[in-house]
Amino acid sequence: MPRRIFVVGVGMTKFVKPNTGGDYPEFAKEAALDAIADAGIKYEDIEQCVCAYVAGDSTSGQRVLYQIGMTGIPIYNINNNCSTGSSGLFLAKQLIEGDISNIIMVLGFEKMKPGALKGNYTDRAAPLEKHIQKMGQMIKIQPGPMTPQYFGNAGIEHMKKYGTTELHIAKVAAKNHRHGARNPRAQNRKAYNVDEVLKSRKIYGPLTKLECCPTSDGAGAAILMSEDAVIRFGLQHKAVEILGMEMATDTPSLFRDKSFIKIVGYDMTVNAAKRLYEKTAVSPKEVDVVELHDCFATNEIITYEGLQLCGEGQAGKFIDAGDNTYGGQVVVNPSGGLIAKGHPLGATGLAQCAELVWQLRGEAGERQVQDARIGLQHNLGLGGAVVVAMYKKGFAATPQRNISSKL
């Protein structure tokens, strides 16, 4: 029998505009200490740490964690583009499953430059150069940032193929802004309506400014434990089980087929989700709450179908029916998603995890999804990787114990 893995503590800072919230050692430390406090353990109880960030020098993780303690444990520094945070969770889960550790902290943080994403180097091959070349074979690449062109073109393809409209895209963004207004940690807490979204500045194709996620500074953290550790520390009342987690990368279809939707990772999402549903024996219809990677509202639409929340080509009907929000089939991005909450790249996967843990514990305040039992996470990085995870409240009501010694 595989080991059961649980999240027992989470922490997340408020996400803010770049350079308005201090430096990464301070806000990453805040998230880490919040997760440790939430779990009710000591830093000395943690056996390994995985630190996730994209824009930063090597050993930035040690720079953060040495402020908390210098216990000599392994500390990993990882980068997997926008899926970095969930990649850290995936790595930690495997280390516990392999009986290498019982208690691991995953810490994601980012201090970003203002404005659109840009490469850091001009003297070497760009990681996404093949993706750019593929897009250039299908359409003339325009001056300016690349990411809106990837996801704007994918949205145009979906509109042409399935009849979705700019109104559907705006409805998704307005829904996320409405949700984000309830989240005290969100970068943007203004509830924009559909007309305001449509009238905001055009960025590329159908995408307006309010349909695009902002760059952000911030951090998130999670403490993962084996079942033995959860019981040893008496944390059953805190524990949320990771029922399953899958990572997928691109397949040859990315470069073989002429599809912008495939360029932005649709096949990765389909493959990872299919394996997740098969291995957990949980149907997408059983999911109550979803945190998915809405870097652009068009990607949320595509991802509804990739995660089987609705049928292929049915996203427009899904949106019009209100099946993506409170009172519908499933609540998608109650946190506000990347569009309202913000997107500090390395922290996003941990923020998604934290939101789902709070929802499944019933601790999400005014954005609480009623009777939430099953949570689904989707985190995408172009170039590429997708991580999907299924969460469930881990134990029946259990009295709390105060044990903080190592196993």
C-alpha cells in the first residue's frame, strides 16, 4: 500500500505589486512561519525543505530558511516556470511516499520585476524558443510580450472552433475579480463587472487588461507529513489528504499539430488529469472546488475542458449556466485565481494548495464553498509542465494532541 500523504499546515502572504512589499527573505519567512504555526510544530521537526522560485539566484531558499533555523537538513532550490510551486509539492510528496522523509516543508516565493514577463538572458537559447518558432509558423508574431500572444491566440482558436465569445472570456474574468474581492490576501480586491472587463485596455486579440493576471511579489508554504507523522503529532484535525498528484510534460503533438491550444499546454492538462482521475477513482463531477491556472481568462476556459469539468467545446455553455461559481456545479478559483489574487510564479502553486486546504477545513471565511469535500488543483508552466492534485479532508473529527517531538 502506498503511503498516505497529508498537508497539515499552510501559510500565504498577501500578494502585492512588485517592489511594494519588501524583499523576498522577509515575505518568504512570513509564509514559512505561518505554515509552521498552522501545523503546530517546530522548524526543528522538519526533515527536508523544497524551495520554489523562478526569478532568483541559487540557494535563495537557504537565504530564507537560515533566518528560521540552521538545522543542517537538505534544502532543494527548484524552478519549473509557472508550475514551480506545485512541482515542489510533487517532489515533496514523492520523497515522503518513498519513505525518505516524514515531514517536509515546501516554500514558494517570488520577487518579480514590474510589467510583462521577459527572459533574463540574451546570450543563450531561450527555453521557449521552439514554442515561439511553432507559433510563428501559424501566425505573424507581434512586437511586445509573448505570453498574451500564446494565450490570446489559443482563445481565438477556441472561439473559431467552438463558438465561444469575448463575452464568455469577460464573464470568467469578472467571476474571478468578484471572488478575489472576498480574499484579504488578493492583490486586486475590486469586483469588476463584465462591462468594465470588456472596456479595459486591449492587450492582444480578445484579451483585455482585466482578463490577464498581474505580476506579483509574495510567498506561500505548506507542511507535508506521512500518516504516521500526522498521528504521532496528533494533527488529524488539521490534516488534508493529497489523494493523488500527477505531473505531465509536453508530447510530440505540441510541434506536430497546428494548434495554439496545444502550445499553451492543453494536452499536458488532459494527460495529467486523466491519470489523476484513474488513480484516485474520483470523478470530475465529484469535485467541489477547483484552483486552476487562469494566467489569462482564455486559459481558464480551455482548462475547464482539459480537466473534464465540462465536455470538449462546452465551456461556453458551462460559463453561461454559472456552473463555475457559487451555486453551480463547481466553484472555480474562489481565491480570485491568478487574475485577481496575483501570480508570483514560484508561490502560485503553494497559494492554490493553501486555498484548497482552507476550503476543505471550512476556514475560508466569506468565500467558503459550502460542504466542500473534494478539491482539485491545476498549475501550468509553459515549456512545459502541468501538475494536477486531488485533495480531501483526511480524518474524521479527532481530538488534538500536543506532541512536537521528532519521529
